[in-house]
Amino acid sequence: MLQQFYIFRKLYYALAILLGIIIMGVFGFHFVEGYTFEEAFYMTIITVSTVGFSEVRPLSQAGRMFTSFLIITSFGTFAYAASVITGYVLDGEFQKHLKTLRINRNLKKMKNHIIVCGYGRNGKQAVEELKDHNLDFLVIEQDQNIIDELSLNKDINAIYGDATSDETLEAAGIHKAKALITTLPNDADNLFVVLTARALNQNILIISRASKDSSDKKLRVAGANNVI
């Protein structure tokens, strides 16, 4: 529940601001002008949205003061709330966050899957092979732009994080995974991933990329079953 709130917090804040403005306007017009709640709601909407429709009936001096106060307080906040809500719906943010929640739920159920560290050229090739064989996999990527792109791809589960850290590998389900493929561009990083993964799961199959021939032996000593 807390994770869901964190992901949608901007949307929740925007909705709370919007609701707060409407409630303030409705009760204000109701008590200051004696409007019914329907009339007060109508007046609130046309005031904060600045559409310029006519009032329900002429305002008293107190009503004009309250209307001025409502316009001033709602001018920026209403625009902010509307832009956030529109962004979530039209810019794909809502879909991205829904997929993040789905991935997090799937991670709790996932087992005997394959972890792919890095989504560069080699990582993409590994993912395509796994997809062709209908194998369950999860991508760990440290580039937020790539994560944003992958969040729009329903066929690829990916999480943001540093694959060399215990916390990220544990979040990816390293204890339940059957294999790990590390395709990071730096051999030192791949070596660290291999060491960390082997320490966390003694039985996992580890395949590592190596850009230099001299790294082959080091990666195998660290715990890699195969080096490419």
C-alpha cells in the first residue's frame, strides 16, 4: 500500500488539492451567499476554472470578497492539479506506474526466472533470445531513460537499480532465480555482479559478458559458469 502511494503520490496530491478547492468553494458560497449545494458547486467550478459563465444570482459584497479570495487561492493550484492529472492520462505516466505496480506484484510470485543485468546491445540480444524461448526474465537497468522506455513495453519486465548491489539483486529475486546474465559494458562491473550473485545464490547459473580475454579467467574464478 505504501509503495502504491509512493508511485501515485503526485496524482494523489493533485486530486487532494482539487478536492480541497472545490470543498472550500462549495461551503463558502453555501454559507456566505446561502446558495444550495448544487448552486454552490456550479459557482465554484465556473470560478476556479475561469470559464466566465454568469453567476447564479448577483453576489453580495461578502460574496464578491469570497469569490476574489477563491480566485486568488485557486489560480495556481487548480492549474497545477489539472496539468498533473492530464499528464498522467495523456503522457503515459499512468500506464507506466500501473506497469511498475504489476511488475512488483509479479516479482513476489516469480521463481526460476532469469535476471538480465544491463539492457545495452548485448542485453537486448539476450532478452530477444529469452523471449523467443518463452522464458521468464527480468531486466535490471541503471539508466532511467531506458527504464521509462521499457515501462511502455508490455513484454519486458524491468526494474531500475545498480546490478552490483545486494539490494537490487535481492529485489530482482536472486534467491529464486535459476540464472543470471550480466551484460554490463565494463568487465569490472560484471565481475562484481558475478561475485555478488554467487554469494547470494550458490546454485544459480551465471553467464557473463567479457570485453577482454584477460577477464575470462577472473570471471570464472569469481563464480561465472560461462563467459562470452
